[in-house]
Amino acid sequence: MNLRHLLPLLLIPIAATAGEEKDALPEIKQEPSNPGNWCEWLSNDPGLIYQDKKNPWIDKFEISGRLHYQMGRVSGTDVRGNSFKETFDEYRRARIETKVGFLNYFDLEVGVNLVDDRRFRTDPDNDLDWGYDTFDSAILSFNIGKAFGRGPFDDIRLHYGRMKLNVTEEVHTSSNKIITVERSMLADKLGGAQSRPTGATLELAKGDWTGFIGVFSGEDDSEFIGGWNDGEFYYASLEWEMNNDWRFVLDHVQNNQAGLDDALGYAQATSLAAIYEKKRWGVMLNLIHGDNGTNLNPLRQGDFHGAIVMPWYWIVKDRLQLVARYQYARSDEPEGLRLDTRYVRSLHSAPNPDLDSGFGDENHSFYLGLNWHLCGDNLKVMGGIAYDTMSARTDTIDATTYLLAIRTSF
């Protein structure tokens, strides 16, 4: 027992000798021997370094980060009927992010990727490199409503910089919070060939409605803030939280060029998602339609469409979660769709399977998984089984992938 714990005992006889009442003594609270646990600490903004809303210069400084590691084993048959199998492990994400509020009306968010794990890729540069890789995001936000008045809106903000293109509900959801190890093929496609383009968006909020309208640069060769010399595309998103159970999200992106810019990779697309969540279970339905646009290869042009259905159920509330997902995708042209790089068309040992480069015109994808939340989304273990079949030009590709992931963030 240390002096802090002995102090209240020492004060009692002193007060009794002086004849003072008990209420006159100062209240001394003993701290519990275990003031909290690691999960509470991890979930309670441990990276919040400074916050003072009255400071006109810097009112907030916060650091956050994430580390995602995963393994996959894929097996299947290629378009020639030959079997293949391969095992992969990958540091999926290692990222540090900062957020600074300054001059009353501004926020600056900067995220840096700290790992480049390309061991699964088919290109020659398939190494694992730690250290600075690229900027994940760099966004300057201006609170217009606070500075000049909100008018009929509840909030008005302007954002500029390197940011994620949020098209489909899966892409809207942070990688810290997605409930499948990987997003669906259609979600990855609509997220853009360059997933962090440079753009400007205007955010408007009114009651249960939140909307974004914006313009993005078509440039894809910048690791920080890109220029505006390769055309642009336009973006709009509208979310309606109808009540505590239902939410709807409508996204649209439109390329203004007859050809394709490198950053988007398609001409236009629309996504409509409905999300229902009640007590222990929920379900997401996402309908998608788009146009591949003008491509040097006419086999990869034409429209594409599809649907994603993803139900989930909490076996143990906030601890053990069961999730399933089915995706259907179809294109007008024989190579209008392409399987993700993870992990069916990744680097395989010789003899390499013939996958028609992963292109096809019809895809069925099934996923079944379990998520064990040790500390909410701040620390969880995710396991899943995915089955994909793609109708390629030569024949059909069939593949089953077993996935295991550990994800932590603060």
C-alpha cells in the first residue's frame, strides 16, 4: 500500500481530534487498481493528442492507424480444365493517419501507407517493402456553414485533395469496418482504377439526408495531389436515413470524355443500396449498372450490371458475427468483367493456370464468413470461404478461396 492509499486513513484521526465534522473533510477518491482495460483504451480515441474548441489556432490534433494482415488459399480449375492451387499471405494495409483542426473553420486529414506488399502480384516487382509507400489521403476541408451560415442546411463543407471515390455501399464502408475480408468484384470496379483520385466535393446535410457532389481529376500517376491535365469525371452521392432500421444510398459517377481516363477506368456507373438493420441481424442489397465506355479492346466495352446481397447475423451480440454475400455480374461484351487480383489471378507457381487474364462476361460469387470481434472493429479476426465462377471467352473459371484476416485499428 502506497502513501496515496494511506492518506485518507491518516486524515480521519486528525479530523476527529480537531472536532470537525466528517463533511468538512476534503473528498479524496482512491483510484481503482485497474482503472480500465486494453479494449476500452483502444476504443476510446487513444490517438486524440489535443483538443480545445476555444483555441482559434489549433483546436484538435489526432493520430489514428490500422494494420491488416491476411492469408488466402485458392484452388480451382482454369479455362482448359487444369487444376491449380496456391497459398498467399499479405500485409494488406499498414497506415498512419493524422487529423488537425485549425483556424476555426479548417480540417486537414493526411494518411500515409507504410507497406507495399506485392508478393501475390504477377508483375516482376512482387516484393514486400516496409516504409513510406504512398499517400492514402490528403484532404483539406472548409466548414462553409460555420464560416458564413448554413441557410436551409444543417451542415455545409467543402473538401479538396486526394480522397476515396465512394461508389457502392461496400466502398462507403471503411476497411476497418467491412464485414467481409475483401469487397466484391463490382465494388472494387466502381471504386475506380485509381482508388484515391484528386478531387473537390461539396457536402450538404439536412435532417436525415446527406449529399455530395464533386469533380475528380482523371490523372492517375500521382502519389500525392494530382494535376488536372488528363480530363475529369463527376460524382454525386445521396444518403437517406429513413429511420433507425432503414438507410438508402444512391451513387453516380460520370466520365466527361469519349474515351477513358486512367483514374476511373469506365465511362459511367450508378449504384443504389438499401440497408436494413434490426437488433441482431441485417441485410444489404446493392443494385449496379454501368458502361465500360470506349476501350482499345472492343471485347471490353459495353454495359455491365449486377446485384450484391449481403445478410449478417450476430450469433453472440457484438462478439461473433455470421455474414454471407452473393454477387451476380453480367456484361454485354465477352470481356466486360474481370476477376479481382486477390487471389484467383494472382501469381501462381508453374505451370501457371490459363485464366484468360481473368476477363469474362458473367460472374457468380458466393462468400460465407465468421467475424470474431475481440474489441469491436478495433480488433477482430475474420475468416471466410469464397467461391467464384466466371464465364470466360475460352471456357469457365471456377475457384474456391479460404481467407483468414486479423485487423486492428485505433
